[in-house]
Amino acid sequence: MKRVLIVEDSLIVSKLLASLLRAKGFDVRECTSVSEAEKELSNVDLAILDYQLPDGTGIEIAEKLKRYHPGVPVFLLTARGSSIPKDVAAGAGIKEYMEKPVEPDVLINSVERYCTN
């Protein structure tokens, strides 16, 4: 079973994403901060990261994943209208960029594309 890490400080968004992915058979770990996520990085197959977190950004987590676990695909969630320079996202290893609210079908299709068994 593929493990997906969701790092999102909005519990409503996190629970919704986790529910969608669990219904498709993924093992999901949920965190609400950079510090929580750092404890989960060693055993994930894909990470979905909110850009703005209470103690940092999803880019920080993505950079750590890229450094220590370079094969892990990373998706970055942003608030509608937010922009992160594409070179910053690419440098951190971001594979997918998604605006919130995320379309469920888009999320599932992207996760399944990167987490084929």
C-alpha cells in the first residue's frame, strides 16, 4: 500500500484529502506543520504539502524530501491567487502545483499517476 503524506494546517482540507485518498486504498499520514512533517519524511511515497504552514512553508519540506529522499513526488497546494515562482518550486522538486480548493478528480488522477503499484 502506498503511503501519502498530507501536510495541511486546515483540518477540514486535510480530512477531505485524506478521505478521498483512503477511499482509493492509500495509507495516509496527516500533519499540520513543518515540525510534525519532518518526523514522517522517511517513509512516504508521495507528499501533498500546503504552501503556507504555521511554522514555515511546504517548500521547506519539499527541499528536505528532495535532499534525503529524491524519488518522492511532491505536490504543492496554494491558496487561490497565490503565486510561487516556478524556479523556486522546480528547485524544490515540486511535481504538481494545485490551487485550493482542489478538484477531487484532479488530485486522485495525479496521485495515481505518480503512485502506480
